Amino acid sequence: MNSLESVDTVKFSSMRPDNSKIPKKEEENEFKTELENEETKSISSSQIAKSYSDILALIGENPARQGLEKTPIRAANALLHFTKGYTQNINDVVQDAIFNEDVDDMVIVKDIDMYSLCEHHMVPFFGKVSIGYLPNKKVIGLSKLARIVEMFSRRLQIQERLTVEIANAIMEALEPRGVGVVVHATHMCMVMRGVEKLSSKTVTSAMLGEFRNDSKTRQEFLSLIK
Amino acid sequence: MEQSGDTDTGKQSNGHKEAKKEDLKTTECKLKELSSAYLSIIESIGEDCSRQGLLKTPERAAKAIIHFTKGYDENLTDIVKDAIFDEDTDEMVLVKDIEMFSLCEHHMVPFMGKVSVGYLPSKKVIGLSKIARIVELYSRRLQVQERLTNQIADALQNILNPRGVGVVVEATHMCMVMRGVEKFNSKTVSSSMRGEFRNNPKTREEFLHLIKKF
């Protein structure tokens, strides 16, 4: 039996909440071998390095000086690391870490460090993610919640979508009675440029199931993540 | 071509007024080519450039990097202008906790933190905001924290000829936090001491004590 068809594997929708398609790479890579993935990464890395080399010259730097000689390839590899979420797959991230458990009280993992790239300016935004859910006879390995955050944050993102994607993924994987996700982040595109507001933070939330319908549940979650 | 490694002031255009029209054309051209480079990058990471959120991203990213590297087009003389004043004072002057945002030249990823600057005047003082502008001039470039620290110190030494200068930079490097070792609490501290700040331990100690957080 194909391990992907085990009872705990969930089929995820190929559309994002904003109805844009998930990039082709994510779907293609689901069945690629590790070697094929490495080869693809190497080609992407050289292509991206070439673009960074052009950028260096255009901003007025000297790409041949010692400090910058290997910058294009380092910057390319850094960007691929910051966007590795595209090559990850929710089934591989969660694997079989879903367990039957007779608990129905709220489970929270809070203050998960999150680093992402703003899709409008390609500049980092980072902060903390707090997640809560009400189990329905199934619980998930706690570190998998952090891995789900990693998978969706290591992409070109907007904070609102990131928040919803995390909530939806947990909802689909666990079928809990409800999920709550809160993200606090600082956006370098607002701090290093534009309005240049250093202390501002952006907060977004996604409440599903009982977290949305029951204000007491929501209140409990919000007070526990303070 | 001017290199960030020089202690010099930045790229110079050939006389501001006559080059303005030429500069505008060059800027437009530069923006177009930078946008094209970013478009290629977005495609290479596997994203869909035609989706709504990414349609104008190449141009926005190009403008962002131009802003982050505007220090190359600025000039110490123009920044300081005539904000140097004769003043019969010889006590230490400090401007501390100046926010700094720069780009690491090895990974092209931001590093940011605070700069504290002190100097012992020798009959001349500088407009305080000019110290922050000098930090901006050198930080809005591809940089290495050690060099940035030295460039700020050297600039003040050269324009003021004071009895000494001290610069301390404390920064968080996203290249260490978001990738590589992934140490999010680590901070890098570099310093540059000139004149009496270097030769006189009591002066240095006074400076370091005054810039500590209260």
C-alpha cells in the first residue's frame, strides 16, 4: 500500500485561500527523488546567482572585489533557504505524528519563532506564532506545529495568508473542534523603508470552529497566549 | 568604480545640475534592469509571477534595494554641509542608540541594530543630526559590520579633527538568524576607537559607561 494513502494522510486543496494556485514546484516535487530535487536546486541556485550578480553591478558595487566574489551564490542559497517551503509537502512534514488520544482540552504551542519574506518587496518579516486547538480524539506531535509554521513561512508571503494557511493545514490534518492561530510580526519593509516605523507590529489571527463560534473558547486561548 | 571598502565618501556624479537629466534616465534604466533581475529570481524559486500579489513585486523589490543602498550615491561633504561650528568645549559629546539598518555583503540579507558615537571636540562641534546622517551614509550599502564601524569613526575623525572618536555598533544579523546557525538571540558588537578613546583607558571607560543602557 502506498504510504501516502494511509488513514492519517489528508489530501490538501491545491488552491490557496485567495484562489491563486499553489506554485507548480510544490506539486511537482511531491514525487521527485531526492537526487532530482538536488539537481533542480543546483540549477535554480545558478540562475538566481546570475541575477544577484547583475543586481550587484546595477547598485554600483564592484562584483569582483574580494568581499563580493562569492556573494551571488551565497545570496542565491540564502534565498532558496528562505523559500524552501515551496518544496515541502504537508504530508511529509506531519508524517505519521498524529495520535489517537482521549483528550478534549485546549492544546497550545505559543511563541514559535517565524521568519518569512514579504511577497511585495522581498524583504524579511519575522515574529512569533501562537497556535491552539481543541482536539477531537486526535493530537499532533507538538514539533509538527512548528514545522507547519516553517513550511508556510519559508515562502514569499503576506502575513494574513500565512496565518490562514497555518490554521487550515491544522484543521485539515487533525479535524479538531477548532483551531486558533495568532501571528505577531515586524515587517522590515515598514521599518527599513517606506514609513520607517520601527516599533510597529502587525498582528493577524485565524479562528476556526469553536475558536470562531464560541467567544469563551477564543477568550481562553487569547489569555493563555499572552 | 568606488568600492564600499574605500573610506571615501561615495559615488560622485559629474556636477549635480548638468547630470540631473542624465541621472534620471540612468535611474529609470537601472530600475528596469533591477526589476528584470528580480523577476528572474521570483521565477527561479518557482513562484507564479502573474498572480496578483507578485505582479508589481519586481519593481517594488528593485526600488527597495535602491533605497537600501542609497549610501553609494551620497557624499560626506553634502551630508555634513556647513554644520560644523566653532565651540569652546572640550567635554565628551555622545549620540547613542542611533538605529541602523544595513545589508550584509556576503548574503545580501539585512543586519540591523544601534550605533553609539562619542567624540572629544577640539574647538569644533558637529550638528548632532549629522552624526545620524553619517551612520545612514555608510550603513545604506552592502557592508560588513567591522568596516561600517571604522568608516563612521574615520569620517568623524577626518571632518572634525577631534581629540578622539569612539564608535560602538551592536547588531543582529539576519544571515545568522534566518539561515546558517540560526541563533536568534546572538548579537554582534564591534567598536572603533581613535585618538584619546584608543590611548586613554579612562576616556574609553567613560564612553563605554555612558552608552550602556540605563
